[in-house]
Amino acid sequence: MDPRPVSEHTLFPIYDLGNVLTALLLHVHVREGMASKGYETPLKSLLPATLAGYISENVRLKHFLSYATGLPTALPPSLPASTLLDHDACLDLLATTFASIPPLRPPGRQASFSLLDFGHLATALLHESCHLPPSSLPQVFAEKILKPLHLTGGAFLGGFDQGVNGKSRYAQMDHWPSSTTDLRHSSARYSPW
């Protein structure tokens, strides 16, 4: 347990809420035409080729957004933080899992929550389908979600920075970022997973 007292700069991981906020960003992009067939768009057509080849044509975007793809969970909760923080390494793990383990059930049959997989796949979807590099997600989230709702003091984070003693920590900000290097302090932080 961290012995430091809690302050307005204390960071708290909000895993599940990050998934909700990432899904919200995907919904906004669907509304703006990201997916040619809306929620019926095959998921594989929205993902990088390294992942798409392992996903059935029957899995739709609606299945992904409702945790009903039938795909196995690839990123275990015991995953070392150094790997979890490496988006490309996580996508490689997802591809390896999808290649070696068949779907657990047909898409749409049953929801199965995936704590860590969702954010990395959603980030890959936004990158591939909207041509948004993961590093641009803080700005896109601020422009498309936070600003229209007149929310301040929050940040959507596509990554982490080096914290105290070389340990990774959430990047922070004190104003709307003009670049990912502009992240410093904030009262709320959202990660994509």
C-alpha cells in the first residue's frame, strides 16, 4: 500500500470506467461514419490485418461493444504491468491467443466481460478505422466527448509516462492537451482499458 496521503493529484486506476468511455468514443465515430454498415459492420474489417485474420466474418461491431464476440480472453489480470502498458505487445498477445484458441461461443450468444482486452482492441479499432494514432486519443476524447459536455479536469490517456523511481504511472494534465507531451496534471484520468 502506498503510504503517501491522498491529494487532488492522487492517481486511481478506473479500469471498467475506461472501457465505458472508450466505447463512448467508438459510438461517436460510428455516428460519424467510421463503420460502413454501422453496428452491423464486421469487426475484422475495422481491425489491423494482424488481428483481423483470426476473427470470424460473423463477429460484428455490435458484438464487440456488448462484450459478446465469443472470442477468448487474451490478456490475463496477472499480466505484468510492463506488458500491459505496451500496446503493441498486447496486440501481439491478442493475435497469438486468437490464432491458438478457437472462439468460445458463437457471436452474440453470451456476453463475457474482458477487463483488459477491450481497451487495446478498441484503441486498435480507432487507429485502423479512423486513422487515429493511439497518441492522439487524449485530444480526440477531449474534443468529441469532454468539450461538448462542458467537462473539465479530465483526460483520456492512450499511454503512461515514467513516474517516480522509473515506475510507470498514468500521464497527467492540467489543461486540454495540445499534444501528448502536454499531459501533466488533472483531477480525473481515463485509460482505454
